Amino acid sequence: MIVRPMVSEKAYAEEAKRIYMFVAENGASKQEIAKTVEKQYGVTVTDVRTAVRKGKKTKFSRGKHAYPGTTFRADKLIAYVTLKEGDKIKIFEEEQVEEPAKEDKKSKKSDKKGDK
């Protein structure tokens, strides 16, 4: 079974509560999702909650005037997985990248004026 992490603002906000969001296959059970997450990421799952997000309505047309209508995108099964205290998934952690300090343009100009 394929379980992929969701990357969104809500997912990052839930991470502070030890809750991670995943997109699972439609029809997957909570037990299957828990086993898959434990196997893929090497963590201990304490709780799994699921919700089905209905697919959005989209318009389609086959030519300029032929068969106009609406259809729906596929539904998604969203799994909210709670981990044991102390467990983390590294995919969701932001990497700390240090940028070199930039000098102010004003300080450079004042140095040039002082050199004259």
C-alpha cells in the first residue's frame, strides 16, 4: 500500500501536536495505514484518524460545442497519524540552511568616502 506525506500549511501546524498527515489509497483501513507508516518511517503509531476529501467539480468539453458538462476529480483518503511521544518523521522537518551575512550597501559607501 502506498502512503505519501501531505505537504501543506495545515500539515506543518499539526506536526507540533505529533500529528502527521498522509494521503492513502481509497478504501485502506486504519490498521493498514498504521502498519505501513510504521514500516516506512520506523516510528510507533498510537492513533489513526481518516477523512475522505471529495473530488472537486471540473468542467470539460470535447470540442467547441460538443458534449459540454461537468465531472469530478478523484476522492482522496487523508490519514491523520499520531505518533508516540518522542518519535518524529524527518520528511516534515525543515532543514536549517545558514546564509552568509550580507554587508549593507550604505556601510560600503561610507567606507569608500572615508578612504578618500
